[in-house]
Amino acid sequence: MNTKRLALLVLLGSIVVVPVAKAQVQHIEMRVEGMT
Amino acid sequence: MKQHLGRQSGVQTVDVSLLDGKVQVTPKGDGEIDPVQLLKATYDSGVTAAEMDMTARGKMVKDAAGSLALEVAPNRVFTFAPNEASKGLESLAGTPTMVTLRGQLYKKPEGKKKSKDFPAVLTLLILEIEKKE
């Protein structure tokens, strides 16, 4: 039982939380004509 | 124009440079931004959009017609205009790989004066692949 708990602790401790790269439109650029 | 574009769905900020005629649009993170609506809103502001470029991150998918497309939200995909760069991404279709790229969504037809007839669907011509992750 202790071995299982220890293994679980090691497993949880080894998980590195990486921020999930979100799919999205990041930027839009327009070139316009006729602007004063 | 800045205020008009700023009122469009999914738009967070708009920066206008009078000097070089550039308009920078930063979207909100809600995925609601619609480039066609931006083109129409620009026209309604009394100016003509000559070119529109977009930087986006998403997954490679096949659209209903079987063409390669970038999925930036569950209900929003941009089909690629075929070029060398898009051919290189074919193998990523259906995989979880996220690709960040810059591409051209719209270019005013040569010699055409002011027109409000924008294409209903914009295709994305890849200019640069920034990241694959």
C-alpha cells in the first residue's frame, strides 16, 4: 500500500503543467486606401 | 473607422496608422472575430481594404470539400489557397499538431476601384509558418 502511495506521489510530482496552446486568430493587419 | 471596427464582434483593439495606411486589429480570445465582417466594416467606414493579413494558430483539418484548412475554433476554419507551404502541411491534417502561421486573406483585385463585393469565404495564402508545436 505504501509503495502504491509513494508511486502515485512520484507520478503526480513528475507531472509538469504546460499551458495548452490555444487555437485562435492572433492578429489581423490591413492595408487600406483612401484614408485621410 | 477605428470606432467602427472596434464595435465589430470579437475585436479587442484597433490601431490605425495614418502615415502608412495600416490598420492593426487585435482579436479577443473568444474566436468570434470574422475577417469578412472586418472588410465590410472597413468599406462602410469610407475606405478601401487593399490587403488583409492574418496571424493565427490552429490545427490542420480537411474542410467539407476535402481541402486543407486551418481550424482556429470548432466552427471556424480557413481553407488554404494551395502553395508550397500548404503542401508541406498536408501531412499534419487530422493530427493534434498546432501550427502558427501568417497568411494573406484578402487582396484587392488589380485595377479594381472601390467595391463592396467581397468574397463570401476568404482563402488563406500562407506567407510564413512561424511555429509547429
